[in-house]
Amino acid sequence: MNTQKIMVVDDEAAITTQLEKRLSVMGYDVVCRASSGEEAIEKAEQYHPDVVLMDIVMPGKLDGIQASEILINTMSIPVIFLTAYISDEFVDRAMLIKPFGYISKPFNMNIIRVTIDGALHYTRIMKMLVEQADRSNMLIREAHHRIKNNLMTVANLISMEAQNSTLDEVKRVYETCIDRINLITRIHEMLTDDTFTDTINLSSYMQNLLEYIFAMYDGSCRGITLHSRIDDIDINAKQIIPLGLIVSELVTNAAKHAFNDGFPVSETPSVFVGLSMKMDNSFCLEVCDNGKGFPEGFKAGNSGTKGISLIQTLVKQMKAEMVISDNNGTSVVISTRPQNETEIV
């Protein structure tokens, strides 16, 4: 059996001496002893034991429970309490910090050995899981890096084709494709810039996305004012991708087309984005502007535009409903009912 490092903490020297002898016979290496909570923390930092056997009541400012809380939370060292105190007061306090074991004195060495081996096995499993998680994160980061590079490569290839074309309509189609790829790349970057988590802050994510879109189309330079009211909550990362694509498409359309033919001097061109999300995953998204509105006779289902088709597809995937109004500008409201849980297909 590989020698495992044990630290014994007790203010009674006779007990630590007895434990050290018995543990050594069992094949463990007692690397250090301590007689107070403060000393236990200091020696744990120095010797890095695999397991700590800890008494509860000792002299000093820190008792065994307080010292163990530091060892568990900051050094991830499993602690086994060896104590004569078995009243509810001490047991309840000890259980709050989640020790690996609580053994009462006088102790049985077989119970101590089984408990130590359990703690060591637990530590090995946790270390293996951490290593696997680190490797998984590394592979995920590499995959995301390749995806971003591939998106950039596609955008560059389309840009080269656009330069070779002599037809203005074809160039506009190419430019629209490039814009969409750049937006998807930006959405991807915002989701993977920081540490990988299951949730994303909705407000921060959307504000960054809106600022990027307006910078991309010189919205501020053209006098368009952006207003937003977005809930400051964390939501599932899977939900934010289709929401981001819908917002990107709607705000891009407003920035590019809503104010092209001039605007009354008395009114300031503006775009508003509102997004509220409830705990049951239902949401209400509103994107509106005070621009020229849709062309006369426009119908979403028969528009023939790729942008509207993309939005309709995403809305369907999210099991949401979309209402488009054209009165003193354009208003698009996309929502799910509170009793329905938003699902991503």
C-alpha cells in the first residue's frame, strides 16, 4: 500500500503519540502533529497531509471545528473528528462543515482505518474528476477556438467572392451573409470568453451584443438612439443563443433599414429592446423602432426575406409566439406563456 500522509491534531500528547504508533503499524505516514487549531492550519500548509484526524476542543482562538472548516474549504483536505464530545451541540456544528467522519473516544482503530481509507479513496476520486473536468474544458476551448477560426475563414472566403462580383445585388447578398457570420462569431465569443458555466447573465450579454451591433452599423453616428430594459438575471446558456440571434436580426434590420429615407426633424430616431425572463423560463422580448415601418402590404409569412424566415424558425424552435405591429414604426413582440417551459430543439 502506498504510504499516505496523516496529520494528528490533539492537545493531549499521549493520544497523538498512541495514534502515531498505531497508524504507522497500519502503513500510514504521520507527517506531523498539532495541539491547536492555529497550529493545525500552519502545519497543513507546510506538510500537505492527505487526511487530518482532528480533536474538537483545544486551547487557542480556533477550536477543531473552526480549524477544520478552513482545511476543508481552502485546502480540500478531508477531516475526521476524533473527540469525546458527542452532544448534539458539537455534532450539529461539526456536520455543518461536512467532515468525512465523526468518531467518538475511546476510539476503535479498525473504525479509524476504514474511515481513513474511505477518505483517501474519496480524495482520489475527486482528484480524478477534477483532472477529467480540466481536460474536458481544454478540449472544449480548443473546439471553440477552431469553430471561431472556421467562421472567420468562411467570412473571408465570402468577402473574396463579393470582391470578384460585378453585380450590386449579389454583393449585397454577400455582405448580408458576412454580417450574419460576424454576428454569430461575436455571439460565440461572448459565450466562451470567460470560464465555462451553465448560465449566462442576460443583461450583460445582451448589452454587449447591442453595443456591438450598433457599432457595426454606425447606429450612434447616424443619430439613432438605443434604449433597452433587460432583466438582470442568469439564464441557461442554451436559451441565450437563439435569443441572441433573434435580437441580432431584429436590431440589425432596424439599424440598417428603418431610417434610410430620412426622418422628421422633430422626432429622434430610436430603437428599443426589452427582454424579461421569469424563473419558469418563459420570456417576453420586444424590439421596436420609430422608423418608416415595413413596406405596404408586408406579411411576415409571405415576406420572402431570409431575416424574417430565420426569426420565424427560431421562434418556432423556442415554442414562442410572434406578433408584428406596424404603427408609427415597427414593433415585434416574441413571447412564451408562463406555464410553458422554453425548450430548445
